[in-house]
Amino acid sequence: CCLWSSIVISSHLILVSSHLFASHVTPSRLILSFLSSSTFLSFAVCASSMHPLPLPWNLDVPAPSGSDSSHWNSREIWHAPASTFTKEMRNREIICTDCVNYVKVLHHYNRTHLYACGTGAFHPTCVYVEVGQKIEDHVFKIDPSMVEDGKGKSPYDPRHTSASVLIGDELYAGVATDLMGRDFTIFRSMGQRPSIRTEQHDSRWLNEPKFIAAVGVPESENPDDDKVFFFFRETAVEAQGFGKVTYSRIGQLCRNDMGGQRSLVNKWTTFLKARLVCSVPGNDGTETHFDELRDVFLLQTRDRKNPLIYTVFTTSSSVFQGSAVCLYTMNDIRRAFLGPFAHKEGPNFQWIPFQGKVPYPRPGMCPSKTFGSFESTKGFPDNVIQFARHHPLMFNPVTPLGGRPLFLRTGIPYTFTQITVDRVNAADGHYDVMFIGTDIGSVLKVISVPKGSWSNTELLLEELQLFKVRGVCMCQQLYVGSDTGVVQVPLHRCSMYGKACAECCLARDPYCAWDGHTCTRYLPNTKRYSFSHTCHYMALFIHMYSGQRVLEKRLYAVDGSSSFLECIPKSLQAQITWTYQRHPENSREEVRLDDRVLLTERGLLLRRAVRRDGGVYQCHAMEHGFTQTILAITLEILPLAGSAPSAPIPRSPAHSHVNHGQSTNQKLWYRDFMQLVDHPNLNTVDQICEQVWSRKHSLSVKGSPDTANEAPVHDPLHSKKWKHLKEVRKGRNRRTHDGRPAPRSPRSAGK
């Protein structure tokens, strides 16, 4: 069983991804690997530890493709011996794959150590891993004396999701604290402050949550106002009348929360939660909701207090399936937590906004000198504590920026699972490039274009098929983790956008720009053509389209069979149209689509080709007012055998000039076949193939008088072909071997 986790520590980006998932790998060893303690850290853990004590870790993993091997440190961690499989595990009748150490918590603790926690075969355990301070330090040590209990940090069961964030020396974790997974909590541990958790067994606080992510965001310049936000999905208490409905949530709490003095002792007094809405509004007022939160990415901006939050959602319905990316701002989140509280008078009442007086200080506010005079939550009045206990839910949801998803896909055979975002400084401003992982092993590269620049606001630039994605992170390169390994993918491939300025511009990849010769990586400090300038004066480069030679192909299809005309544009935003010309003297018409002629993402499909489908097809890519002919395909329809009256096979002019000294090879076969297909009197597939066979065999038997007149025995098919070959040779040489006239000679026929 294996898990994937990644941490990126850089000057601008911290904690890109830390999600861990179970997988199927042999439970014989544990693999842990990391790329430089100061840049990229990835752990793929496959351990069979049957004991809560640390494993005998012995490391050895190859560097990923394309990385600097001198900076790649890896080891191999072997499992504990089978004798440590305790009787307790046998009594629980838990399968062997669950009795391993799944790493669920992995954080950069300081310059020299990592902090890691795992399930430890249903005994959560945490350790400090020494990795060294410099890149050159090939250190990986675990001090057995510093092993800690992982309860409240890592779940017991690897199938239980968890989320955590390490801020300073304090760990905030959303986790199940019992073996059966019934006591879910948000727990603070480590550090100087006392351990604190959410209210226990109260569905108004947490109701079967699935924790996704946890982040820390400052509220002001005063560190006492700092808050921690948890993202999770749970069974909605406000939708109990509609069955078991799942809602996505965002929860907040203050870092300096010390719990209550008489009520909520060692419990959060500042915990609040609100619904995260990601929906598509309809014309009739109804909305299509994406309720299953899958991943969260925090994009830091220049203002540390206002990062952007990118999220991935999927639908919970089995009828309508789709995935969406929604973007939230901290202003919208803070507005929801400052709104009305959700209130319910009794079991048979509806949830409504609280109409009474909210006590002071307002629940959810941190004790600090910025917004009040309270120094600790233990000094909060009792009515504030009681109100916070009974009203943790906000009435107003958090809506996405723009009121709708930033990017969505419906009716597709995959779902979004992971997301990471890179802000790129292009020639005409900055762009947010989203890298979205799917459950089928592909990564989508999507750009968010500001409104007013183009007609679209989101563009799918590229789709890479890798493997089953378990995690996506980024640090100058895109690292994609799966059940079996890590792949390093470049953030840009500018050369694939063609060799013309217009193609480079229409690709709209912010990583790329036209430098006057090629489409290459944009560098802000170099003198290159402006990206916006090139697009604005696109008319200057239209001649590049007209001067390019159109690729030509020739295809053959049998009457009544299917045929596929493939045409894939370089730009995924291009709109494809097809035109058809039956004869050169005819005008070109647009292909009409119906049940027999279908347009797919990869080309034109003729489900049943007929004789009138023959002609020249042209594939045109149209984008932003510019049209380019990509491909011209000449389609010839060959009739079936017996569909036309049989006619004598005439001699082709090429047959009388065959070089008998030339060997029959593939080039000769292809040339002969093309000559026969173009022959006006060969109408059936059988006639064409038989004539080609005759020419091939005549070359092989030329110069062999002993075997020239011997036909294969006991083979009726070969005998028939041999007879036909002899007749053709008689007609060509104008002579016979038995004194009878040649059957193809008009003079002999007259006799």
C-alpha cells in the first residue's frame, strides 16, 4: 500500500500539496524519496510495519527523469519482521494491507528536520526526520528516542482522510481520533499552548467530515489575529429533510484560542463553518451544484492577508457527472463569517438566520487588541461561549468569484482530483496557469484569461496523459505523483505551437512568446516581441498562413465500410470545420453532419461510406477570426467485389515496361498498387488485388523456365490465379505454347 505526499518550500510558494491516498503496491518495503531538502520533498510510502515503533529505515530510490542526480537523495525503508505482527491485529481480523504504516502527516519542521506521522498499523506514530541543512548533506536519520504518539495527528485507519498544517511549532489537524472513525475532530497539538479540540459527538460542529486541506492565513499585522482554515465536506445538518446530502465546508478558528473557562474547556470557542458553493446558475433560476470538494490550492499574492483559493469540485449525483474549478477570495470568506448565524428553533423547524442579539465579542473573533480588549478566550463572557457552542454554522454560503466555476467539464469519462496553480508574468500582464490532475492519469493545463482580452475566460492549453494522479505540485517543474512514482513535467512546451507567429500567439500560452523567429519561452528581461502586440497586429502575419503548404493525404475506403478522416489542430481552442469537393470543377461545400457523418474531437467519421463520398476533404481551423487550412484528404471509395459487372482486365501501360531485373519490394508494391487504383477500367477490389498479384508473380518466375509452367498443386485458389497469370502472359507476349491463339488477341478472337 502506497501513499503520495509532496511539499514545496520556496521563496514564494509553501506547501503545495500534502494529500495522501492508499494504493496497491507490494507491502514488502517502504519507499521514501526527496529532491533537495530546500526545494521539493516527495514521499511514497509502502511499509509493512506491524509495530508502532519506528521502522529500520534503509533508503535507496533512483532520481526522477530529468532531475539533477546530485540533488536527489533517496533510500529504501524495509518493513519490520513478520514476528512483530501482534495478536491484537489478528483478533481484529484486519487484512494485511491495512496493517502497514501509511504516512498521513508530512511537514517541513525546520531547516534540518521533517515532521512525519503515520497510521503505524493502527497505532498512530510521529517522528522527526533529520534531512540536513544543505543540499549537499546526504542525511536521513530518525532518533528512536524522539518517537511521539500520533493520536490526534494521524488517523488510525488509512482509509480515513485527514488534513493538517504546521504553523510555527503547532500542528493543526483534522482527523479521526478513534479506531472506528466515529470521533472526528480538529485538534491542536505540540507547541506551548494547551491541546484543544472541537466539541465531541455534536453533529452541529462536525458531521462525518472528510477533511481535504488546512491553511493558515493572517488576518492583520497583529499575529494574535491569525486564523487557521479547514476545508472539508460533510453530511449537511441543514438538509436532513432531503436525505443524506453532502455539502462542502470551510471552517475557521483562531490560533490563540485557549478554550473556555467554565464551558467549552479545552474546546474551540472561535470555531465557525460555512458552506462552500460551487454551482452553475440556470436560466430558470435553478443551480447545478458541485458539492464534492476534492482539493484546495492556496495561491499567495503580494498581500499575505488576501491569497486566492483555488478548489476542485465534483458532482455527487450518479446521473449528472462533472468536475469544476472554483476560485474564492478571502474577502468573500470573511464576509460570510461576518454574516448572520444559522439558527433552528427545534427538530420540526427550518433553518433561518438568527434574528436575536449576537453577544459581544462576536463569536469567531480572536482575542486581541486589534478588535477588542480581551487577551484570552478564557475571559469571554459565558453567553458568548454558549452562543458559539450552539451556533457554529453560518447562514450565508461562500460563493465563488464571478458567481460560477472558473473552469468545468461535464459528460467526460474522468473527474478532477488535484490542482496546483502557477502565476506567470507574461508580456501583457500576469496569468494564473492551472494544472489539474484527473483520476485517469492525465493532467490538464488551463489558463485563466482576464475578461476583455479574449472572448473566453478559461482556455485548455494542453492535456498530458501520464498515469493515475495522486498528487500535483510545482517548483519550477510540475511534479505529478501516482501510486508507483513521480513524474517531472516541464511547465511549458513552446515548440509544439508551430513555427509561425500567428500559431504561437493563438496558442495563448503565457509561458511562450514570439521572438521573431520561433515560439519560445518568454523571458521578461529580454527583448522580444510583445505577446499582446503580436496578437493585436495579427493581420501582419496572416500571410504566414497563406504561404504555408497544406499537408495532403490520400485515403481509401470500401463501399459500405466506415472511414475516419483524422485532423487534430495544434490549438485546443480552434474550431474545426470541414469542406468537401467532389470534382475539381465543382465548388467547395461545407460538410453536412448527420447520423452517418459525425464530427469528433479528432476528426470526421463516416460511419458508412458510399460512392458519392469520394472527393477532396479539407480540414480548417478557425480561431478568433482567423482561419487556417490544416489538411487536405483525397478520399477514394472502392466498390465491393460483385457490386459492379465484371469486365476484362485490360493491360496497364505500366505493365509493358516492367523492369524484370528489379526485385519485388514494398516500394514496388505500393507503386504498382497506386497505378492500378488510378486505372479507369479496374472497378473492383478483386480486380485490383488480382492484377497486383499477377505482376508480382510474373517477376518472381521470370527467368525460371523449369518452373514457369508448373502450377501449385492441391490449391484451387492458387491454380485459378496461376491460370489467370498464364493468360495475361500470353496476351502480353502475343505467343502461345500449344499453338492456340491468345485469348486476348483481337485477331485470334476473330478466328
